[in-house]
Amino acid sequence: MDIYIMSAIILVIAIVMAMVGKGGGNFYVIAMVLAGVTMHKAASTSQAIMLGTSVAAMVIFNKHKKVDWKLALIIDPPTDIMAFFGGYFAGQVESESLKIVFASILILVSMFMMIKVKEKPYVELHKFGYWNRTFNGYKYTVNLWLTIPLTALVGLFAGAVGISGGAFKIPLMVMLCGIPMEIAIGTSSAMVAVTALMGLVGHSINGNFDLWYALPLIGVAIIGGIIGGKLALKNKPKNLKLIFALTNLAAGIIMLINILK
């Protein structure tokens, strides 16, 4: 596929994904694989694109005090470490096997996105492993016993197949920690950036990253991240979630069908 057409596709994906705090790696990878790019190259390029998109969106969210940096610094390191290992060990896995893992995760992501996330009321808990947090006028309690292991697992698979894990992290933050949706989306953009960087480093060690192919895609992704971040502050992501969920589900099924042919 022509790089100009691919750049246009990446721009559209970057805009809509930045709006809901997700990296969009699932869509980037499927677009490149369907265009004939190998799975390993698509996964590494996707990580680079997500890095550009999420950093751009993060700047916008942070300007409006929607990024809880202390929360990100506590729950994100396990994700980032495991994303590196996921990216590194993906190089040892056959491309077809990686496609099966990717398709399975796509379907699982779609299920997560279909979950109707309700913000739960604040209940202060004074127990070891529970963090009572106040940020930008909001109060919420973070269950570290559940949050840290789950985000680490998300990082492992996200790094391996070139996605961000944002579709998992946002429901986890809202459902487990009672974090307001707008703060979860803003904070997710910051965490996605670091997770993508670690996954990219892991893939690059195995020589699966093509910088010259990725550069124009990163450029348009940054533009998309800025546009999407600004639109997110004016729109509610509710209606988009179902569309993304159904698209993820369809993409996962299409990928599985292509593999099983």
C-alpha cells in the first residue's frame, strides 16, 4: 500500500483513539498487516506510532489537569517493564503464532470495551495496599493488590503484539479504583506513551523496527494525537466505545479467518 494512503489511515485512527485515551495499536497493526507488512514489523511500527500519538494527546490532557502523574508513577512501571519483555520475546515467536495471539487479544479488547463502566462512589479504606488519593477535586481509592498485577499482565501482551493496553487500563482504573472517566482517559495517555516506548525498545533489539518506514506515520500520528486530544475535551467517548468494540471484534475475527485459511 502507498505510504500516503497508509499515512491518511493512521491519521484518522490517531484522532479517534486519542479522543478516548487509547493507543490504537490494534487498529494500526491490522491496517499494516492487511497492507502486506509482516507482523513483527507492524507490531514495532505500531509501538512507535502510539508513542507519538499518546505524547501529543498527553500534552493536551495535562494542560487541562486531566493526568494524575502520581497514579501513573505508581501503577505504570510494572506495565512498562513487562511491555519490554513482551516486545523482546515476541521476536522469538513465529509470525503466525503472534497473529493468533493478536487476534485473540483483539476479541478480548472488544469485550472490555463493551463493558458499561460505572463510576463507583468514593469509599476511604485504611488498609495496607489501598491508596486513598485526592486529585484535581476528585477522591478515589486505588486497590494496589489487584491493579499492579493486572497492569503488568496487560503490559506483557501489549508489548508483544504492538498494542497499548489502554482499552484494558481505562476500565480497570474506573472499575477497580473509582477513578473518574476523564482522569482515567488523561492518565491512560501518559501510561500508553511509556508502555509503547518500552515495547518498541524490546522489538528494536531484535531488529524488527524500520525507522524510515515509521517516520512519516509517526508524524501524522502526532498531528492526530493533538487533534484527538482537543476533541476529547469537548466530546463524550460513550458513543465511540461501542463502534470501536464492534470494529475490534470484526478485525479479530477477520484475522483469525485469514490465519485458518
